[in-house]
Amino acid sequence: LLPAVSSILIFYYRFLLRMFTTRISLNLKPVSMRMFSTKKNVVRLPELVDKLAASSGCTKVEAKKNLRASFQVIQDALLEGSNVHIPEFGSLEVRERAARTVTLRGEVRQLNESKGIGFKISNKFKEKLN
């Protein structure tokens, strides 16, 4: 009796795991939970690495290392308070938001001041986009 119960529990566990890690569609391909984004046409790090490796002629390992290093340099510059200007792409800057009150579903909330990253697109990139 015990092996039968344990096999049923294992089957149920696998069923639940499959249910929460698969997309409901006709082919039921297993996907990770990150794939349930409602946004379409999202380019993630692996796709960026593949495109960078293909365009520069280096290996994927080198492309990933270079891409991460580039992001780290940009992040360090922003944390120091510098603006980052990338020609023909745009500018990144740290922006401060003042403290404010918001009403959400009839409840008044106080939001503290915060910092965020602002992006301003370059004119050349804007022309290409439009």
C-alpha cells in the first residue's frame, strides 16, 4: 500500500509542477516562469549575446563577457552621478523624484523620494525609429 501511495504522490507532484511550468497552448511546450510576460517582442540577454557574437565575429562567451562589462561600466557611471551619452543611441541620467502622496483605491499613500534612470533618445535614433 505504501509504494502505491508514494507513486500517486509523485505523480501528483509532477502533474502540479508541469501545470505551473507549461504554457497553456495546443502544443504544451514547457517554458520557464519568466516567459509568462505580457510584453511582446522582449529581447533578453541570450538574444543580445547571440546578436553581438554574430555581428562582431567573436564567441558567445566573449560576447556575454563584453556585454556584461559594458553594462557594469554604464551602471558604475550612473551610480557615481555621471550622465552616460551613447552617440546615435541616447543619454542615460539619474533623475530624482520628490516625495508625494497618491490615492489608490480610495487609500491615500505617502511615497518617499526616490531616484530612477531617465533615458532621452538621440535625434538620429528617433529619425530611424519614425
